[in-house]
Amino acid sequence: MTPSGFGKLSSAKLLTAAALIAVFSGAVVGLSVGYVVHYSAPVTRTFYLFDGTVPFNETMFYGHPHDTFVPDTITVNKGDHVLIHYVNIEDKGEAHTYTMDPPYTFDATIYGNATQQGIVSTVTTKDRIILAQGQNATITFTASWAGVFRYYCDFHQPTMTGYLVVIG
């Protein structure tokens, strides 16, 4: 009976060969998983939100204005820090709210005008703010829960509704 080729290798050479194979295999698997599973670190996502109007007759909603949010969808990744600059650009003296459905709350600074001069108020851990005509707010929160969450104006339903889409 002839000895196998491994019988001629010393223990040190055999361990070295096994270590090289393990390192090479680990590198191949690590690179392939890196291409399949993409992870990006949380970042700050900035959005500019305005009120807009829908071009149809107001009598359709029993005299209620047909205001909308522009944009009506905000998409972020779970863990992202979200910064929304919301400006009430209404041409008549009409207030709007920015209200979020649970579980989300936010911090906000409300300014007296669109150029962010003259702080009117600062709120923390709220789910609703009211902006008068011409006011501006910076709204901040962390997208901690994945899913689709509604934001809306309490005064102008059903058209003034948008959605926060959190991927993750």
C-alpha cells in the first residue's frame, strides 16, 4: 500500500495550506455577500415641502380647499435623520398643519417667514404643528421604524395628505 500525498506533508505545511484555503474562501464569500447585501450608513436626508393646489372645482369637497402637499411622498432608509423644510406658501391667510401618524413624533422650529428669520416657537417631541401663511418650519426626526406612515394637514383633508416611506 502506498502512502497518500498528505502523509508526506508536515503538520506545519498542512496547517499553512488549510489557513490559505480558509483565507481565500473567506475573501470570496465576503466579497460576494458585499455585492448581494448592500448596507449604507444612516445619513441626513433633506426635503423641501410646500402646500400646493389641485386644479378642480372646490365644490367637489363641499367648499373645502383642495390643497395638497408637494411632494406627497418622502422616501428614506431606516435609521436616516430626516430634515424637512416646510413652508406655507399660501397666497391667502390660511393656516396648515403638519401632522404625523404614530409612532412618529418630531422636533420643529417655526420661523416667522420663509427666510427663517424670527423664531416664533420651538417644539420637541410633537406630532403636530400649525403654520400660518408665510411661516416656515424645520422639522427633524430619525426614521426609526420601517413602513409607510401618513403625514397630513388637519384642516384640508382628504387632499392634503402625504406619505413617509421608510425602507429597511
